[in-house]
Amino acid sequence: MAFETILAETRGPVGLITLNRPKALNALSKQLIAELAEALTGFENDDAIGCIVITGSERAFAAGADIKEMKDKSFVEAFSQNFIGLNDWERVTLCRKPVIAAVAGYALGGGCELAMMCDFILAGDNARFGQPEITIGTIPGSGGTQRLTRFVGKSKAMEMCLTGRQMDAAEAERAGLVSRIIPVADLLEEALKVATQIATLSRPVVLMAKEAVNRAYETTLAEGVKFERRLFHSSFALEDQKEGMNAFAEKRPPNFKHR
Ligand code: HXC
């Protein structure tokens, strides 16, 4: 897939998307978001791909929506175009395959929001997360006030959204925003390793696990547990469940059919 603002390539069973506007610290222009959505759709439709990684450069995952592009927008344009809420922006949240954010450097504004839309974040040790919109006269527009609050709690999210203060990688890990910190030089390699590991598991079971975890954010505990139980039961209809458990009993690695 050939794009101008991102790179999209396959690494074995992994779809790798690299945000690639280095001069603008990967500011998320309309074109970049459209290309990202197209690349995600391509990987979603490609049966050979079992997991997707989104990354940026060592200096910036993304420094936010493109301020120069949006600064002169009128209220009427923003409102009637449903600016930011357009399908392309939310494409990553609609992916059924797992999407890992490998974040080095700045993940600010829309960059932080994009990372939070992914299934989990692996952070380089130089990563910085923030919602600085308040300092340029606006507020987060792609879920920042909602996802950050759910992920790190009200106090920290409120402080960050009210002041624009950035979190470094250590604070982000303590707060539960990122799953792990990795030396930045090893970040991509580690993200690809984890993604490859996921891609070799049973695809339908991976999709079930992702759906079940995500349900925790959308429903009550009792309903979520019931949803999980139904998916758990249905996994017993899969040949891959038989293969996985037989392989364990026979002390051999599983060879999943559906991946
Ligand atoms: C457009 C951007 C940009 C952005 C950086 N650049 N961030 N261009 N939109 N969000 C450009 C700069 O203009 C500059 O271009 C080049 O990238 C390098 O940036 P510098 O500022 O010179 O680098 P540095 O001094 O190292 O500072 C890095 C930085 C700073 C702290 C990340 O760039 C910064 O504060 N950026 C804006 C962060 C921000 O406010 N993000 C939120 C955006 S609002 P030139 O041409 O001068 O070299 C948002 C709303 C989301 O995201 C709504 C829903 C998606």
C-alpha cells in the first residue's frame, strides 16, 4: 500500500503502520487520518494479518491534530462536518483485530487520543503523554477527556486536561495508561514480537478476548461477566480450543487452525 503520510507494510502476520510526517512531528492531518483508516481497512480485510501495530518516530508518535490545518475552521464547519468525529478518526476503534500502539516521544492531543484508541500501549522510555488542547484554546476532541479519565482516574486526567501537563513514561506506567515501558531502541522490535505472538494464536479466540475486555468499558460488571461467559462457552465449539487443550495435555506446542 503506497501512502504519502504513513508507511504501511507487512511483517509476517503483522500489519505495521508508521506515521510519517517527521517535519510536523506526525501531526494528524486530514490526509494522514484518511490514509491511516485506509491502511487499517486493508489489514482488517487481509486474512494473513492477525495483529496491527501503529507507531511513529523516536521523537514523536504524534504531536496532535494538525493545528495549522484546523486553526481557521469556523464553528459551522466544525459542527456540520462533525470535525474529528468523522468515521476515519474512529476507524481504529472499529478494528476487530488487535491494534497495538508503540509510542516513543510525544503523544500529545490527538496523538494521545489515537494511542488510547488502540488496544494497548507499549511505551518507549522517552514517551510523553498529554492533552495540551487547553493551552491552545480548545479541549480534546477525540475521546481524551473520556478515555484518559477511565484509564488513569479523574484526578490525574482532570489535572492534565486543565493544565496540559505531560506525563512521562514512568508516570504513565504507574497510572496504568501503558502496559509496559521498553528502551526506545528496542520498542518496535518488541511491539512486533508481541504482535506476532498474538497473530499466531487462534484468530476467533483473540477476537473474543478483545471484545470481552472492551465490554468492561461499556456495561455493568454483571452484564460484562455474562457476556464473557457466553463467549467462553462458545470457544468450546472451536477446533482450536480442542487443539490448544490437547496440545497442553500432550506436552507439545499447539497448531491453531484458524489464524
Ligand atoms: C501542526 C505541528 C504540531 C501540530 C508540531 N508541529 N506539532 N504542526 N500541528 N500539532 C510542527 C511545528 O509547527 C514545527 O514545524 C515542527 O512540527 C516541530 O515542532 P517544534 O515545536 O519546533 O518542536 P519542539 O520545540 O521540539 O516542540 C515539540 C512540541 C511542540 C512540544 C511537541 O511542537 C508542540 O507543543 N506541539 C503542539 C502540541 C499540541 O498542542 N497538540 C495538540 C493539538 S490539538 P515548523 O514548520 O515550525 O518546523 C489536538 C486536538 C485533537 O490534537 C482533537 C481531536 C483529534
